[in-house]
Amino acid sequence: MAAAVTRLCWAPQCLRSLHMSVGVQKAKTGAEQLWLARQRRDPYVKTAHAQNYRCRSAFKLLEMDKEQKILQPGHHVIDCGAAPGAWSQVLVDKVNSLGKDPAARVGFVLGVDLLHINPLEGAVFLPKCDLTDPATHRKISALLPSGQADVIVSDMAPNASGIKDLDHQRLVSMCLSLLDLSDSVLRPGGSFLCKIWDGGESDLIRDKLRQRFQLLRTVKPKASRMESAEIYLLGKSHRNKRAAN
Ligand SMILES: C[S@@+](CC[C@H](N)C(=O)[O-])C[C@H]1O[C@@H](n2cnc3c(N)ncnc32)[C@H](O)[C@@H]1O
């Protein structure tokens, strides 16, 4: 039950209706009731609401960026699995895409998701696009100023089946598609951050990341629930593309 409840928040029906309005929603199933009760107790949910973030996941990116120094003003960033848009909110601020800091370089944020994403000032969204589809990669490349990105971040997750190994494998295979994207649009020296659910194929993706990046770290932010298998893999300093397999 715990795993099913943990992963309810990835389900599209949960994203907008339940993320921020837990006080007024009526849960229908037992799993939803547990999920809502946990949301009501969660300090990150309350703080996200107070700070106008679209969901609590904003704090995962804020924390990882503070510790790992991933984002800078002027960076061009692709946000994979961007809906409902909380990571994009953080990115707009960190890369200065609205030019709020006149002394700093102005960045660019491109958010992509299978779902619709409500507009956000300072971000360009590519909704209803599948990041495992090479056609989406071509659209991304066309939308990036200069065709290159400094950073790719992914909080992407499939709708969970509840079968742990299967969900793990599906998410790893989605992340492998993002490595293809990194090969075509990430500038040499760029960074890549992706979520996986830890499992038997974690080492496979770690190996693929090591081939491409000079530095690899596994990160579990405090805002990520302890009971969740979710971890983030951070690759820094993308090697020369011609040297990568
Ligand atoms: C946990 S949510 C992301 C939350 C987001 N980081 C935020 O802060 O608002 C995971 C997202 O991945 C998206 N997703 C799953 N599979 C995808 C795919 N193949 N292509 C694009 N987006 C996908 C889902 O639609 C969902 O919106």
C-alpha cells in the first residue's frame, strides 16, 4: 500500500486537482484518503502553498541546486516532465529568464510534458509531447536558442503500475531516451539531472552516465520522501559528444 500511495502523486488526475488543494478535496478510495492525510501533514506542501509553488517538488530542486551548484543565471535549461510546473518556477528564478537581475545573464527555460502545463512567465512550454519520441527531441532542438542546452533536468515519471520492478524499468528506459537527447543538444561541459526509482537497472544507467559525464553523483534530497524509492542521478561536465557512445 505504501508504494501505491507514494506514487499516486505522479498520476495525471492527482497533479492539478490534489497537489495544492488538499484542504477541499474529498478522497474516494482508501489510497486517496491516505495520500490526502499525508499531504495535509506534509510541511513541504504547506510551504509550497505559502510560496506559490505549483507543487512541493520545487523544494527537491531547490535543495539539490543549493548542494550541487547545478544552475546559473544565463543557463538554457530543458525541464523534462515539467507539469504542473514547479521545477520550471524554480528554473525561471535561478537562470534569470525574466531578466529580473539586470546585472546577470538572461537564461532560457523550456518545459516539456505529456500533459498540458499552465502558462508560466519566463518559461516556454511544449505540452502534449512524449520525451521518449525522437520527434519531440527535434522540436526541442528547434526551440532552443542556438540549438544547445546547458542543463537538462528530469523529474519525469510514468503512471505507476504498482509493480515495483516494472515501474523501475520503465522509468530507466525513459531516462535512457533523455541521454539520447543529451547527446544531441547538451553542450560539452553541460549537466544532466534525472530522477529514477532505484532498482536492478540503476547501475546500467549509472554506467551510461559515466560514459558521458566526467562526474556522477547520486542524490536523495530531504524533500524526497524516505519511503519513496526515488533518487536523482546528477551527471556533470558532459564529455565531448564525439567521444561518447
Ligand atoms: C512528478 S511529475 C513532475 C513534476 C514537476 N517536476 C513539477 O515540479 O511540477 C512527472 C511528470 O512526468 C510526465 N511524464 C511522464 N512520462 C512522460 C513522457 N514520456 N514524456 C513527457 N512527460 C512525461 C508526467 O506527465 C508528469 O507530469
